[in-house]
Amino acid sequence: MDTVLTESTVVLVEPIAEAQPTPVHWTPLNRLLFRIAFLYFCIFIFSYGNGSIFGLFPKVGNYFDTWATWPWQHAALWTGAHLFHLKGQFATFHSTGSGDTALDWILELLYVAFAIVGGLVWTMISIARGNRRPEYATLYAWLRFGVRLTVGFFMVNYGTAKLFPFQMPHPSIAILTEPVGQMSPMTMLWAMLGLNTGYEMICGAAEILGGILILFRRTALAGSLLSAFVMTNVLLYNMFFDVPVKLFAANLLLAAVFITLPDVKPLYEFFWRHQPAAPVGIWIPPVRRRGFRIATYIVEGVFTVMFLVMMPGFVGYGWYEHTKDLKKSSPLFGAWHLDPSHPATGAFITGEGLPATDLYVDDIHRAFTRASDLSLWRTYLVIDEKADTVVLYQTVGEAPTYSIFLLDKNHINLVTQAPKPDPKAKPDPKAKPFVAQTISLTRTPVPNHFPLLDRGFHWVNEWGLER
């Protein structure tokens, strides 16, 4: 015992012992629920269909993500074909811009089934061994750490795409000339959020702040509460405006709520009963070995740099390049209508195989294609000014290359180019010879200005402007 002398008193100071975790009794139900949650969130962290923690690392992360999702995707393909009898595009994984395809729902069903069955099997094995482990405090701490990193990654990722307004771009020519009643709910929502980038950037900043706070133990509760609040709003948008990322948004919200679970009671005591309460927090296993402690610091440092420096840096540089591209011009810019005499030969069709009727080009990368059923399809461009070619990408299907022939400022012909042969592929004697297809486009006049874009903000309004 150490003695501290002062002028007026003698104070005895006890040595402070290292804090030890308070033993907590886990009921059999607690252990079963933890086992199910552990298996499910491990899938969420490492092999979820819409992305995983591996996405934090460019190229290398994609390699690991592909291997981690491979077993689940093949299990979903088999389940879809044999149990749900899916056929055609429904039975294949393809680029859709949607996270709620039939196979995505089957994947979610497999995740839940695996977690429940695995948790039950784990429990039976534990019972057979005499329940040697009464609790999983250490494993729970590491699971919560992994979930925090994953939620933080996606919150920062999606938030950065709004802070640099990529996700909801400015309304395109196609949307501005679309009758309101013809819009899908998602199109209306995207146009509303993209109309004023300031609102979108504030939403992105809130997502980033929640993602950053959730990364650190002392601010994890504040980050999880903010992330849960933001993701609740996102999920409501997705549900009521039919945005096809409902599954992923629901899982992010579930993960944020999972992080707050230990502090639900203190939050209830403080906010509902108005009683003093302190967050419980989660015991973090002490790092005693020097090598393990150094490795932990390295991992935390790498994640901090990737989250707070590399990711915003890459997205910011992408936005810088995007703003430069917006200044470029092309004769393709504007609204175009396909010549009615153009036969539907398959040279220019939308994702579902319907012939296209119109093309709306906003800049050198972004366009919309209208199908014969009046639906709009997001389309992306790669314009080669030197070769006078353009590649049109849609969410599904092949991306043909067209040669551009400018007849005059109001008429353009696009002629399909032969696909480049694959040097590794064997020649197919049954393959049909390539025949170039010509698509004639006529410029469609559009208004010089739109009240939706020109109205702006007014502090004083004598009347509500509705038109």
C-alpha cells in the first residue's frame, strides 16, 4: 500500500487492479440465440451476396469475395432450379442493378436456414459434451467487432457515393421529359433526391458519420444508433418506393441493431424512465502477447486508413474525373428516336429483349433507353472520339459496339461492329456469320429549360407554385 503525504492529511492509495469482466450467466436460450446469430453474421461479414468486408480491399478483396460467395451461389442455383423451378434469367446470376432478385431471396433463405440448423446442431454437440462452455463472452466480443467493421464499411461506402453525388445523379433528359404518371416510384424518388445535390450530400454525410463512429469502441453505441436511424429511413424508402435493395438494407439495419443490443436496457432506463444509466459496453479481451498486440494495432491502422483515407480518396478522385467528363461534348448528346422503319432485328434491344424506341444521352457516360413497352432502362456509354465508336451497356445482356456516322446535326446512324474473336475459344462451325445492323436515329426536340430545374429556392412565397 502506497502512502501519499499532504500538508493536512494522509491519503492511503490502493493499487488499482486490472479490471476483470463481470461473470454473466448465459441461459440455454441465450447460448442458442448467440450461436444462430454468430453463424448468420459470419455470412453477413464474409460472404453476403451484395458485398462483404473483403470489398474494402481493391482487386484482392474481389478475389476472396468470389471464393467466399461461390458455394452459396451454387447452392442457390440448385435450390432455385429444383425446389422453386426457376427458368430463364430468373435461374441465373446476372448483372441487374437489383439486390432483390429471385435468387437473392433464395440466398437469404439459405443463410437463415444454415444459421438456424447450424445453431441447433452446435447446441446438440455442446449438450453431448456436457455444456463445458457456459458463455461465449470472448467470441461475442470478436463477432461484435466484425459486425461493427462491416456496418462501418458499408455506411462509409454508401455515404461517400452520396457525399460525392454519384448514387442519385441529376435528373436526366429522359426523366425530365417523362410524364409524371409514367414514372416508376423509384424513378420519382431518384429524381427527387438527385434534384438538389445539397440534400443528397447531407444524407451521405450522416451515413459517413454513423459509419465512422461505429468503428471505435467508445463511440460504437452512438454510431450504431445513428446508423440504425439512417438505415430505417433507407429501408422505408426502399419498401414504399420499390427500390430493389430491400434485403441488403434490412440486413444493415439488423446489424446496427445487433450492435446496440447490450445497451438496450440502459437506453430504456435513461430515455423512458428518466433514471440515471450508463452504457454497458462489451468486454474486450485483453491483449497480453506483444506479437498479437502489434498485429492488432496493424489491423486497426490498416482499416482506419482504408476507411478514412483511401475510400474517400478514390471516390473523390472519381468525382473529380466525372466533373471533367461533364465538360466534354459529343454529337450523341440529346434525345433520339429510332426510325420507325428500323426492323427489330435485335441490333438494339433492352434488357428484356424488347426493341428500343428512344435513346437519351446526357453525357459521355450516362444515358437511358426506352423500350417498346415505354419502360426506361439505365444505359452507360463508352465513347471513343478517335475511332468514332460507342459502346452501350445496359444492366443485363451484351454490350455491342457501334460505329457512329453523323449525317447531320439531327440524324445519326449507328452500325454494329463485329465482336472481337476470343483467341482461346474454339471456332464454332454452326455459328452464324456476322451481319452488320444499321440503326437510324432522329433527334427529338426538348425544351430549353425546365421549371423543375430553374425554380430554385425562395424564402418568401406568397403562393405555392404548383403546375
